[in-house]
Amino acid sequence: MSKESYFAEVVESSLTNWTAQSWKWDTFPRFGSFVAIEAKNRTIFGIVHQVHTGSMDPGRYPFPYQKTEEELLREQPQIFEFLKTTFSCITIGYQEKDSLFYRVSPEPPKIHSFVAYPSTETTRLFFSNVCYLHLLFTYATHVFNIDELMLALIEHQRSLKICTKDTLSNFMNTYSLLIGNDYRRTKLFLQRVQQSIK
């Protein structure tokens, strides 16, 4: 990945999840996005499960001015300088020596590592195997709603045109197993998936 493709920097890190801060407060990945960090010997992959925008300074809080963003940018552009956006990710695998591993990386991402979107080809290759779902469900307690994240993830794959009938079928089969073959939950989730891919 070239330096131009990076858009954020890691500010908190652990083996299972990490938080990055966007270099621009209004440029950040969508919920369910697939992102990557290039470490020295490997590339660590994560799924965005939370995004937060707020003040950089604890003593300064955004104030309601009753003006549009365009008006504020024109009249008081300085107020945007105190905003920051962070996003949190769950590690779902890594790549090392051209091999993909669907498990936690041996080391957490380093603080100040750069974050970027993987190439479409890397994304397609990674999601051709549904083993990443095991890690997502293992750390579901970090996510406010795992099913919402699953839907966003499917939508992200659709936007990149890498969601095929086969990958979706494998996804649903694995999802059903991971929730203990809960028929009611699987049926309701599948209805929502079908609604989103029409």
C-alpha cells in the first residue's frame, strides 16, 4: 500500500481489537468496512465496528450554532480544528509471506501504525473463506449488535462487487452454525439480507 492510500493512525491497540484516529475528522471508514495495517512482517486485517466523532480538547465541546456546515465553514472554520474522529476495529486475520491466516495476529498493531483499505483483489481473496466469521463471533461482546455488523459487512462486499451467490451461501451456513442453528434468528436475518441485496 502506498502512503497516499493511508487515512488514519492507530492510537489504541490490543491483540483482538484496536482504535485508530482519522487524519481528517470527516474522512473515516463506514461501519462494517474492511481495513488493514501493514506491520513489519505482516498485514493485519480488521472490521470497523464503531465510529466516534467528538472534541479533541476535553474543555471544548461542540456547540449548537443553528447553522449549516457550509455556513460554519465560511464564518467560523476554526471550530472544526478541534474535532476528531476515531474508529474501532476487531482483528479478523492477517497476511504473512503471501499466506492468509484467519486468527489473531501474533502481535498487536503498533501504536502510530497507518491504516488503509486493502486492494479489491486482497479483499476478494480474504472473504472467499468464511473462517473470519469465527473471530467476529468470538469477540461479539465488543460489538453493540453482531447481526447489524454482519449486514454491514455483506453490504461492504456488495459495494466492491465481490459478494457472489456462493460466498453468500457459505456465509449463511456458517452464520447459522455459529448461532447454534437458531432457526428463528437465521430466518429473520436471512429476510434482512434478502431485503438489502434486492
